[in-house]
Amino acid sequence: MAIMITDECINCGACEPECPNNAIYEGGAEWTYADGTSLKGLITTLNGDTIQADASFEPKDMDVYYIVTDKCTECVGFHDEPQCAAVCPVDCCVDDPDYRESKDKLLAKKDFMHLE
């Protein structure tokens, strides 16, 4: 599953620099697959969409920090636990019940974004 940030977020920003996938953005900020990953040029996402890695997408939230589900691996392959949840002072980084993924899928997502 992915992690989500609830509306209880106080916009402290502690979570953003902890994300190894650069999947966390400030409210209102556009996001790209290329941000903080090794993805470049034309890519085919794990969902089968073909896009430019640096194409900008609309913010998922305008008011509080948000996590891009397509980039969140719950820190699998990097850490033993999601780092955003570990540093959040108000415990608003929680499991997203709408996005359940196996450890294998999370590792595949990590490998897709971070070419060695």
C-alpha cells in the first residue's frame, strides 16, 4: 500500500526530505516522475502509460503536503519503515486504504524509479 497524508497535516515539512523517492510535495506544487529518481525521457509507467518523465502533473492537494501514490514505495528497499511516518510530529502519514501493494510490487516500483 502507499502512504497518504491526512488533513491533520500542519505543513511542517518534516516528511518531504525524508522520502527516498521524492514522492512528497508541498500543497499546490506540481509533481513529475523525474523528481528525485533516475527516470529520464520517454518512459512507460508501471500502469502502462507512456509519458515524458519530466511532464508536470497537477497537485494532489492544494492545502497540505501530499504523497504521489505512483512514487511511494513505503520506503521498501531503503528503510525498515516509512520515513515520513517516523518523523511526522502529528502522525498524519498513514496507510492509504485505497492503495494496497505487495512487497514485490513496491520493490518493482523502487527498481523502476531508481535504475542502478
